[in-house]
Amino acid sequence: MSHYSIKKLLLGVTGGIAAYKAAELVRLLTKQDIDVQVVMTAAATQFITPVTFQALSGNPVYTDLWQPDVGNGMAHIDLSRQVDAILVAPASADFLSKLVHGAADDLLSTLCLARDCKLLVAPAMNQQMWHNPATQRNIRQLQHDGITVLGPASGAQACGETGLGRMLEPEELLERLLARAQPQLLTGKRILITAGPTQEAIDPVRAITNHSSGKMGYSIARAAIEMGAEVTLVSGPVALTAPANARTLYVTSANEMLTAVENNLQGQDIFISVAAVADYRPQQTSTSKIKKNGTPLTLTLEANPDILATVASRPDAPFCVGFAAESENLLQYAEEKRRRKHLPLIAANIASEALGQDESSLVLIDAQGSHPLPLAPKITLARGLLQHIAAMLDNPTRKIHS
Ligand code: C5P
């Protein structure tokens, strides 16, 4: 994955029904404080007007190669020099083919040719057009030329057909764009992360578990990879796709999780224990299904190992980060937990607001005090947490332990 910073983006809009979604994309980008300069092809203006983009971006919209009011009159050079990246969304089949051939017959194609920055395209077209060998050939050539192709997605199309060719949704485009723009703060760092719940078997069909979805741990794994880290993810049973480029190991019980963590601890710089590890397991696991007979059933539970405390107490412990999901007295309980487990950092949240949700908030607590991360998608919180960890590691004079 190639990386670049992104403060100013040139958004190229070409002619396709998905052009209306580009308006929402501009709104999302500006919300992230990214300055957006929109350039439209003539065909795009048949679908949506420049005024819409001007209102949303706060910048004049350019459509004309011969725009007299741009700098030295050379819009095709000027506009691409002022931006960190160009994203063409939607990118029509015709526009992709023009990029392949280096065509320069309108403002957008000319400034793509004259660019000295990263170029990304989000194809949008009818599924038959997408599958056409000519388009597929073009896509391979664009990738070979170092252009990043985002999508397309599959699903119902404006023409009534169903299949691959839809432009990625604006939220997804923003996410992909930001993922590639993360500062490489964790290059060379090895990070071990636990995620999800554990399941403690009662018998072959029943288990004690909890409502952890694994979303926070998986988001941290993704964000760490984006920031350049080498990630090992030890995951309990979840319904999530493993992050690309993480080494993911699946476990079921707390004991299995502890074994997987200990077997993979050597050489790790950071251990982030996000998993909601079951505190207790049945003392006995029945090998056959327990039959109901109408009388109360008593299960005797025994304590599971505390994986985080076990790792943090080792003399060769990596930088250990815990999570504290509390229902009340958040700061006090989390700080007590941080000290008890000898952690430089703990991330605290209200359990009912975090478990299974896509968005949450966190308070990071270290020896210096507390640092709130406001309500945001978990991937955003993950980036904030990792930036905080990177800053702590970067500053060895900073007091790490309590
Ligand atoms: O003490 P409490 O369970 O609230 O601590 C939460 C933190 O400890 C989390 O980071 C969790 O991953 C970790 N933990 C663990 N093993 C346990 C229980 C919790 O690693 N058995």
C-alpha cells in the first residue's frame, strides 16, 4: 500500500449516474477538514450541476481547459500542483480508457496526465461494461501504471441490472482514502492484539460467552497495519473478516487465547488486549450434551487466567495496553485497573455504549492523566489510540508507569 498525506484533494467527477453520490463524498471529505477542489467533465454536468459541488466544497468548480481565471491560465498544470491527491469518482469506462491512453482532450484528463501526485479512481458503470475485456484490460494497465483502483462494488444498478460496476459508497471511498493517508508512525513495530469474546464450553453444544463483537480489536488491527505495523491478531469467535495483511489466529477459550498469546509474544513491541476474555469457565466440561430433566442445574465455575496481567508481569513484557469496559465510575475503575495490572495505558469505555456498536467513545488513561476520544467510528478511535501509543513510545522520558 503506498501512502501519502491528504489535506487537499482534487475530486474529478465524470459522466455517470453515480455523480450524485460524489456530492455526498464532498460533504464527508470536508467534514474531515480536507479541502476539496472539484473538476467536472462536460458529461458530468449533465447529471449534477457545478453549483452543487461549489456549495458543498466552498471552492469554485472547474470544467473548462481554457478557464481564464486559473493562476497563469494553465488550469491543467495549476490545479494538479496544488493538491496531495486526485480522486476520480465516479470514473466512467470512457474516462478510464482515456487515462490508459494518456488522452488530454478536456480539463480533467489533461490534469491527470500533468499530475505529480497520487491518482485514484472509483469506477462506476453498467456490469456488462465492467466485465468487457476492454475495460478489464484498461484496469490492469491503470494498476500497472501505479493508479489505485477503488472498487467497484456489486449490487443493483441504476439501469436495472445487477452485478459488479456500482461505485463504492461515499463512506467506503472516504475510508479507503483515509486508510492510505495514515502517518507511518508504527513502521517496524510488531503488535500483538487480542479481539472478540471467548467461549467457555459447558458441553459440546453450549458455552458461556459475552456480547463482544470484535469490532474494536479488528479496527485496531486494521489501523495498525495502515500505520506500518506488523500485526498478529488472536481472535475469539466473531463474524468479521480478518484484516488483510494481519496474521490472524483463531481461538475459542481463554486458555487457548493465553496459549496463542504466549506462543507469539516473542519479539512483539506492543500488546493490546482488547478481547473480552471470559473471567470464568465451567470447572467441568461435559463430553456429551447435558440432558434437561426439569430440575435446576448448577454449574461450578473456576477463574480463567488473566491474559493481560500475565503478559504485563513478565520481565520482558512489551508495551501493554488494556481495555476497561465499565458500567459506572469509568475513570476511577479504569485507573485502578491500569495500576493493578501494571499497564502504561488503558482505554476505557462504557460497556453498554461500546459492545457490538460501530461507533463509540474512549478515554485513554496513562500516568499523565486522561485523554478523551469523542464518539466516532471504531476505526477512527483505533487510529487515535495508536497515535497516542506511538507518541508514548516516541518519548522515552515520559513517565510510562504509575
Ligand atoms: O479486569 P478486566 O477484565 O475488566 O480487565 C479488562 C482488560 O483485561 C482487557 O484489556 C482484557 O482484554 C484483559 N483481560 C484478559 N484476561 C482476562 C480478563 C481480562 O486479558 N481473563
